[in-house]
Amino acid sequence: MRAGDTFRLRNVADKHTWVIVSDPDQDAGRVLCVAFTSWSVNKDPACIVEVEEFSILTNRSCIDYFDVKIASVAALTAGAAKGLIQQRAPVPPELLARIRHGFNVSRDVPFEHIEFLIRQNLI
């Protein structure tokens, strides 16, 4: 799995598409992932994504910076091999850059996630 790859969790209530934002080559044991969620005015506006920007979206969305998940490449790979993770199309590089930039402007990001991405020279 690489930065920009997306996936959905199977057999759970969570139907969001998640995107890998950190660099697994720099730290395969700690991979930061954020989810696309439907946009509404009460959501974080740091990274609003239009349907035209990413082919798998069906409505205007945004990134949920409050609910960052951390996993290892090994866990993600094992989940995919067991059918627990459905891999989806990767985000375009421009969108990945915007998602990462959102960590700098979001009101919802825990500082330790910002620090982690700074250490990886991603923001």
C-alpha cells in the first residue's frame, strides 16, 4: 500500500472510503489514513472535494480530519488478503496534496498527526 491508495472496510457499518496520507515507505508501522465523508455546512471545510475531482465519489465530500486512523502496512495488507479491506482507485496526486495541506488548516486535527506528517516532509 502506498500514499494516495484508498480502501473501504468490509463487513462493518463504516462505508467511508479511506485514503492513506502518510508515506508508508518512511514508516510502515504507522500509516495515517483519513476518510471522505459527505459535505455539509457543519463539517470541517479544510478540504472539500467535488465529484469531478475523484471518480469514485457520488456527491460533494470533505475529509474528516477528526477521525484519523493509524494502521500498519502489514495490517492493511493482511486485511486486503482476507477480504476485510476493499481496495479502491488511488486519489490523483493533486488531490492527495490538497488532503495533506488540509492538515495545516483544519480545526480538527490532533497536533501529533501534524507533527508526524511534518517529520515525513509531507506538509
